[in-house]
Amino acid sequence: MQRLIHLSLGAIAGAAIVLLATTPALTPFLSGAAASPSSDSGQTYHQLELFGKAFDLVRRDYVDKPDSKKMIGFAINGMVSGLDPHSNYMDAKAFGDMQAETSGQFGGLGMQVTMENGRVKVISPIDDTPAAKAGILAGDFITRIDDQVIAGLPLSEVVTKLRGTPGSSVKLEIQRANDPQPIDKTLTREIIKVRSVRSRVEGGDIGYIRITEFNNLAGDELNDAIKQISSQAPAGRLKGYVLDLRNNPGGLLDQAIAVSDAFLTGGEIVSIRGRNSEENQRFYAKPDDLTNGKPLIVLINGGSASASEIVAGALQDQKRATIIGTRSFGKGSVQTIIPLGAGDGALRLTTARYFTPSGRSIQAEGITPDIEVEQDVPKNLQAAAEMGFSEANLPGHLAASGPEKTGSQSYVPSDAKDDKALQTALALLRGKQTNPAFPPTGTMAVAH
């Protein structure tokens, strides 16, 4: 069976983040073999019989003839989505849409969304997409789409409504934190072809690289960005790099590993540990550091999640980079997308936790920056900015191994001059400011 490993916050309304991986077939939950005589099995089969009775009663006696296929889909989604905030069922159409996203050629709005207490919440808009241009913010709730109330709809159905033919319009009603009046926005769908890496040379002496998501081109685009920066700023003049992972909701596991590897010369990057120990995996860096050991600062905030946290955690634990900003989101789990058969859709199922090289699980805790820097938030956005949300805020999240920590600031000023975290990074790299955390020193403590 082919499975897809998924490291992201929620459903995608404008980006594709999956990784194809061949793994051993899963053992079916129900098969033709005789049931175990254990009491657990007996209780399970009793509950399945109960479901069958309820299904037959609804199909026979409901006031209108129900769609049996939809009923089964709702039942499966109810079962899976009740496990944690990141597991869900995708019917054949939703699964097909997700697969189409891998090409980056589809009509959408360009934002990552999740479900919170039955409401659709924006995790983050993606740079240079209709959502970002319209001023939609992380933490906004979408309450209506084209005047239809969406409360109670499955997340996959909401995402389908957000997507559509490029050039077509969609009207959204937005509820923003501490703002009693809903905000109406009309957006025009575009072909969402997200370029995951953007770069520039700051002041002729610092390479700035921003990764907006870990799609299947992130590693290659990062390599190209480093080459371009090296050609524009000779090694003797280049003082270091800033890697900006703020409001990056995650993506592909292999791309998180590739990005980390670009700055390392060896050692562990991440380990994945699931229910079955034989499926645990560790991933290591190769010898070449593409930046030749130049000083590195990584920017994170409350919108940096999952794959972003893998990179930040690896570079922090390996003492390769200084982390600046605010605490990250805290999504330390791995989702595997498991096809159920032709025309039957797929499950997005949480199958493992991941751990940083020192053995940390950041689940519901996040990455704490070495240097904490908060932004000055405009007054009209302060209420929303102060309502920072995180993995620990999501109902049904996997428990943390230590004290859980709630959300932190995710606001990033549009003007680099007002970006306190970025300006701190530039000042440190240029030697105009000092801090004991830069450059990082010491030896990584490894958990055995």
C-alpha cells in the first residue's frame, strides 16, 4: 500500500504539502480471519453491529431518502476526526483534489485552514495569494462562504468551496478576534503556484531566505537561493544568513530534512517514533554545508509549525543556528495519508510523533527561541495578535510530554524596517549588537 506522509497544520485551501513514501501495508482492522476471543474484540464487534443497526434504521426510516455513500463518509470522518485535530477522512473528490495540489496548478485563495470547535480557522495566508492580498490574517474565522453558513460542515467540504475556477469570485464573511462586526471580503481565485523560497541580499552583506512552506521544491529552491546569494555577495563580504520560517505552516518531511541538511555537516536531524517501534526512523545530515559554515539565524513565531519546527529544532539542537522570535506553534505529530482503494478516498491519520536531535518532543510546547523578540503590533490588529493560538489550544490535541504552552505572537510587519526580529538578526550578524546566544556555543545534549 502506498502512503503519504504529511507534516502540516490542517487542510490546504491553496497549497500542496505531501510526500510519497512506500511503506509496508497496514493490517486491515477487519478481515476474513476469525475474531480474537478477547473481551476487547467482542466489545468492538458489538459496537460495529450497533453501527450497522443504526445505519439500517436511518436508511429505512429517515424522512427523506438519505445518500448512503455520504452517510458512510460522515461516519468515517466522525470516527477519525474525533481522534485529534489533524486526522480526518477525505472522500474520493477531496483526495483527488489533494493529489492535484501536488502539481501546484489549481484555482484557490492561498491559505491554510483548520477546524477548531466546529469553526473554520485560518492558520496563515500564503504570500502573494488572494488571501494575503485581501488582508486575511492568521486567527481569523471564516463564518460564511457565498452567504452560506459553514458551521458544522466537514473541513474537506469547506476547502472544496474555497477552491474553484481561476478568475471566479468567492465572498467570505470573516470574524476577527474581539471585533463584534463580521468583515465581508470578496476574493478572486487564482492559479495557486506557490514559490516556496524567496531570497535577497540585505545591504550587500547578509543573505536573507524566506521559506513559506515545505512543498516538493523547497529543498531545490533553497539550494538555488544560496547559489544566487553567493554570486551576488562574495564570501569575503557575506557575514551570514537569515532563514525566515515565520508563519510557515509546514509541509513535506523530506523537504524539512533537505532544508536542515543544507546547513549541517552531520548528525541527526529528526527522529519519528510511532506506536510500532519497528517503524521508527532517524534521519541524518550529509557532510556538505552549502553555506560553508557561515553564521546562521532562524526566525520563527507562533505561525511556524510542524516541518518548520523540525528545521528550527534541528539547527538549534545542533548548535548551528540562533533562533530569534516568539515560540512556535507546537505541532509535533506526523500524519500519514492512507488511500482506502479506488474511488474510496483516503484517511489522513496521525501515526507518529517526531523528536528533535536532543530527544525533545515539541508537541503542544513548541520551539522556544534563544532570543525572544516581539513585534510592535498596530492598534487595529492588537486584539487579534494577542489571541495567539497554538497546538495546545486545539481541542483533542495529543498531550505534551511536559507543561503545555499556549500560543504566541504571529504578526510580521510588512515593512522590513519595522520588523524587530529581522532587524535584531541583521544587527547581530553585522556585530552592531551582541547577545550571549549568538553565535550558539556548547555541545548538544543527546537523549538515549
